[in-house]
Amino acid sequence: MAVYHADALVIRSKQFGESDRVLTLFSRELGKLQAVAKGVRKPKSRQRAGAQLFTYGDYLIHRGKTLDTISQCSPRESFPHLWNDLDRSFAASGIVELLDISTIPAQPNSELFTLALTCLFLLEHYDPTLVLSAYALRSMTLLGYHPRLGECAECGAPVKGKRLFFSSTAGGTLCGNCLENNSGRWIRAGSIGFMRQLIRAEITKLDRLRWNDWMRQEIVEILRIYLEHSFERPLKSWRMGSLTRDEVGKQFEGFNGKEGKNNE
């Protein structure tokens, strides 16, 4: 039976049988893969720590006919700060959920792996929503889903004004000539500018960026809508806790009559 190593993050964990778990791992060299961790739900299991969500470790895996099996795990980092703070836990869940739905098995992407791992470390000291937003924008750039920000997604013309129209179906901001036939919502130009900063700024210096509450709410909501449209499925983690709020949508209403009719 073939055996291989995986330097990987646990990005999903689900119960399997009475005492096992099926882990979805994202590996630096191998990409996304699944394997059974046997007996890890037993209190005395020595591999229990390696089966926890967010764990970064070295996995020794036996290749099976239908599903591979983890025979040994050496955790390198368990990120305890992610379990001691609700907002950090939601942000980390948002990162690994997006990593899971945006990738397919056996397609390595070392840059994406490094980005996800770095962001989990940054969550210890940085604003969790800031890290989550930065991860989303940067990962989409790496994967080719980067939204057009500040230029028209339809015609490429510069988009100016205090408020800009963002359409997920079109793939970003739209100019006045192109927005008529697209659904979307308005967003302040300052939020669009901040999203560009989240992509360009050095990842380890995100704490130097400053945003206010309305900007945070606008950006997270726009990103959630854009990502859910891109991958055609809801992002459960992004809808939980304090990361998104229902009142965000209400802030857009009345901004201009158009938003009420064309909200995505």
C-alpha cells in the first residue's frame, strides 16, 4: 500500500462512523485531499489533536482504493487563539470555508497555501474581519476571480464618484453607461479604495490600515455577495456572528432609488 506525506492544513472535518472523522486537508505540495482519521473521536486518541479544524501539521497517509487513511499526524500549530475568541473563530472558519469551495482536489497552489496559513497566524493579533477580507481578495486574485475595482467591469472605463455601483454578475464596479442592464448595489468609493489597499498592502502590515465601522460592514457584505455569486453557494461562516449584519442592506436602501430595486 502506497504511503505519502502531506504538509497540510485541516480545512474541514466531519464525523464518520462511530469514532472516525473524514478530514479535508489542503497541502502545500498536493493541494486539496481527503483522508479518514480513525478513532480520533475517542477521548484517548493520540491523533485527536491533528484532526481538529485549523490544525497545521505533517500527515502520514496510506493511499486506499476509495478513501485514504491517516496513519500518523504530527501537529505543528493548533492556533489556540482561534478557539478563545468568537470573532477570530468565525474569521478562521470563513478563510478555510472559502479555501475549500474555491479549490478542487489534487491541484497544488503553494501561494494560496502560504496565504491561508499566514492569515491564520495573523488572526492572533490583527482585526479578524480585516484579515478575512484581505484573504478573500488576495485568494481571488491568485485564482483569477479578482473583481474589477475602480474601473468598469464591462467597458474598462475609469469609474469615479463618491459612490460606485458594484455588480457581482458583471464582476466589479460599473460606469453609468453600463449599470442599467446589471443588478447590483451602491458602495462608497472609500470602501472600493480600501479594498484595493487590502490587495496591495504587505500582508504582515495589515494592522497599519484603518477602517471605520460602516466601511467594514460594506466591504464584508459586498465580498460575501460576490463570492457566493462566483461559487454559486452560500458562505455559512460569513453569515454567522458579528462578521455580517442584516442592517447593512438597510443602509444601502434610500441611498438612491436604484438600490432598492436592483439589490443582488
